[in-house]
Amino acid sequence: MATVLEHPPWRRAIQSGVSLVVITIVASNVLRIASTLILTRVLSPVDFGVAGLTGAILNILLMISDVGFGVYIVRHSQGDDPRLLDVIWTLRLLRGAVLTLAMAACAEPLAMLLGKPALTIAIAVTGINFVLDACSSLAPFSAVREERLFMLSMLDIASAVTQTVTGIVLAIALHSYWAIIFAGLVGATIKAVLSYALFPGSLRRFAFDRHEVGELWHFGRTIAGANTIQVLLSNVDKIALSRIFPLSLFGLYSLAANLSGVASGFTTLYPSRILLPAFARAYREDPGSMAHAYYDSRRTLTLLYMIAMGGFISMAPAVVNLLYDPRYQAAATYLQLLALAPAMTMNIYAAREVLIVVGRVQALLYGNLVRLTWLIVVGTSAFLAFGPMGLVGAVGCIEVPVQVYCWHELRRAGLFRAGQEALIIGALAFGAVLGLIGDKLYFMLIAG
């Protein structure tokens, strides 16, 4: 009888879902920091301003047209059915082509509206990302559903390495924001190609099914509405400030937003790739165990993340001083304000995934209505009282009322545990105190 060879413990550990997400995030953030270390010495704040503005437009159009293709595949009882996947792939490709054409057609009006007419071509070219992304396979979504994340992590890392290296080489050659834009296109192309090469059998064919399209829209319309509000809220600061700030100052803001994205990567991947399938499995097997699954499965990582984020917020001046030359030091203030949002979203996105699983999908929409109310009332008041920095502060704190709303929804679903939530918030405060000490020590002992 053949003997089944068991993988050694170290290999099983690094191939576990959580470890793979951590490895992916660490690798991506190392590349992000290495890239900005070089690019900030080759490019100007104006170049970062252009890249930040075109990226914001791209993200807005992408999110408002998203009906939750990935979540639909993960959650659907027949999410591995080839016919269903063919229909979803066809719809996704059609959406990508339409968005690319729409962004090209609207490039000049958008540039004029933003008061930056010279950016018309840059906006149009950035839109090619839509069709490149739509050409990729659905295998990454299926891998999340089946909790097979190793090749998915390799896909993310390979495309990030390609984009980073391309961006650096082009920046040295061009000394222009086109280096960042072209690097994004190259990264999207490589990711699309590898999404087929790394996942055998992932090729799809054109298909259409009226019933499946109706089911997808019935499921995704709430997500689409929620995403529309969320993406407008998360980018309203960039759109507004791009008109108020000169491109050089907006470049500092964009750099800070990019650096705060070091944390955002984990808050996106960990809930969607680890928690969502785990919650879905727990709900299918034993719905009564959801409160236990919600808190116990993520307690350690959540607490460590919150401590780290508290430290990161407090040490933002030291981080900017260490990484960049003096031209970018003013980005530290923006970074401190903007980093609060990804600190809160770790807990909020976990709540979002569990609420989707237990059938409270409408919580996504209502949560974004809370954000909208906050931005209209607090954001407008802060801008009138304190100017642009008041708006930035309001945007940085936008997740605070959403956290309160999530606690309300968790309580209604019978999942809320006050002691666990207090422990999580306490970890953030503890990290902030440690960060203050670290920041003082850095400038006293290292920065002179």
C-alpha cells in the first residue's frame, strides 16, 4: 500500500491561509516602500499628484460598477459550476470594455472639471487598466472559495514585483508621471496572464444566461449601491483637494495616502480571503456558532494589528523622516490623519463579512449611508472651520461612526460581545502610546 507523505510542519505553517496573507502583505509593502524610496528621489511631488489623481478616477469608476462578482462566486452554492463562471466572466469582460471606452470619452471633460486640462491623455490611458483587469481569469475568486491561497499569493507578489521594477526603470528613464501610469498597465497585463498560467483549467468561454444575470443583479445591486457611496466617500477628499491644492502639495497628500495603504492591504485581503470563507463554512455547518467563529478565529491577529496601527499613527513623522528626503516631510501630518481609517477598517471589514454571511447584506449600504452623513455634516463643518486640513481630518475619522453602526448590527444579529470590542479598541490606544514614545526616541537619538 502506498504511503502518504506528510508535509513537514514548517511547510504546512507557511502554506496556511493566514500565513499566506501575511506573506503577501509583507512582500507587497516591502515593494511599496522600496518603490517610493527610489521614486521620491527621481520624481517630483507633481508627478505623484498626477498619478494619485488618475488613480482616484480609476478607482471610482471601478467600484461604482462592481456588483460583487467575487463575493457572489464565494457565497454561491454552485460557485464552482463552469456554466455560472462562464456567464460571470462574460459580464465582467463586457463591463471592463465599457469602462475603458467611457474613461477615454470622458477624459477631457473630467480634466477640465478638475481644472487640470493637461491630464486628458493621462486619464484616458489609465482607463486601459479596466479591460486588462477584465481579461483576467476568475480562478482567484474560486481559489478564495476553496481556501486554496498559495498560488493566489504568488500571483499577487509576481504582479507587484513586475509593476515595481517597471516603475523604477521607467522613472529613471523618463523622469515623469508616465512611469507610474505605464507600470500600472504592465502590472495589470502580467497579472491577467498569470491568472491563467498559474491556475490550470481556468479558461472561460463567452456565455449568457438571463436567469443567472438576474440572480447576480439581485444579489449585487445592494453591493453596487454600497460601493458607489463608499468609493465616492473614500475619494471625495482627493477630488476636492486636487482642485484646491496645487499638484505639488496634492502630491504630498497622495504619497501619504499611498503610505497609509500599507495597512489597507491587510484589511482588504485578510477579511476577504480568510474570514469570509471561514465564516461561510461555519454558518453552513453550525449557524449557532457564529459569535464564537467571529471573535475567536481572529482575536490574536486583530489585537496585534491594532497595536501596530496605533504605533504607526503616532510614529508617522519618524516614518516619513526615515524614508523620504526633506521635500516630503509635510506628508507626515496627512499620514497621521489618514492612517486612522485603515486602523478602524480591520474590525469593520470583519463585521462586514460576517454580516454578509448571516444574510444582512443591507448593512453594507447602511454603513455607507453613515459615512455619507458624517462627511456631509462633519466634513463640511470642518472644512468651513479649518480649511482643507479640516476636511482631511474628517475623512481620517470617517470610520469611527461606521464602527458604532457595525456594533449595532452585530448586536441585532446576536453576535456582539462588548468585552471583545473593548479589548480591540484598547489595543489601538496602547499601540498609540508606544508609538509616541518611539517617535520621541527617534528624533532625540537618531534624527538628532
